[in-house]
Amino acid sequence: MNSSTDETLVNKACVPCHGGVSALTRPEAEKMLGRLASRDWKIIEDGKAIKREFKFADFYRTMSFVNAVAHIANGQDHHPDIECGWGYCRIRYQTHAIGGLHENDFICAAKIDGLV
């Protein structure tokens, strides 16, 4: 972790989001992005989602990672889109209920960063 990382983000828990709140603005999302340990997360889709790709030495390690991500997602009740294959996994987070980004997306990203 670098010194600019807000370690409290990884210690937070997701709060249920069923809509009725605004998605983060692009500047707010960029600020949240700066709080993550990894600089590999990217804001995509005009600020409506974040994405990161992970590389692994083989399929077994990839699938072990995917299972660990699933464990985090279930524990937080906040589930990403996952694309994986031999040696790679792409994680995309968006809060579908609000059609954009929420703090929950960054909380989960921080927890995933802790896996690698």
C-alpha cells in the first residue's frame, strides 16, 4: 500500500443501495479511485463503472482468485461482473440500482486489492 491510501476504505462494509441516491460524479469517483491501494483500477463507461484486470501464472490460480472475489462479493452483498480465462480475470464494478458508481464499488475494490 502507498502512503496516500485511505486504509479505512478496506475496513468499511457495503451498505445496501436500492436506488434513491445519486451516483458519484466523475470528480467524486476519481477522488475515490485515488483512495485505492492499486493504481490499476480504471474508471470506464463515462464514469459509471470501474474495472481492473489481474494476471496469473495459470488457470488454477485464476480460479482461486475468482473464488476469493466471490467470497468478498457475497460477504458484502455487492457483486461484480467477472470475466476470466486462462491466466486472467477482469473485474468490473457498478452499482446497478443507481446506474453508476457508489462508495460500495470502491469498498469492494479495496478488499479485492488485499487479495493480491
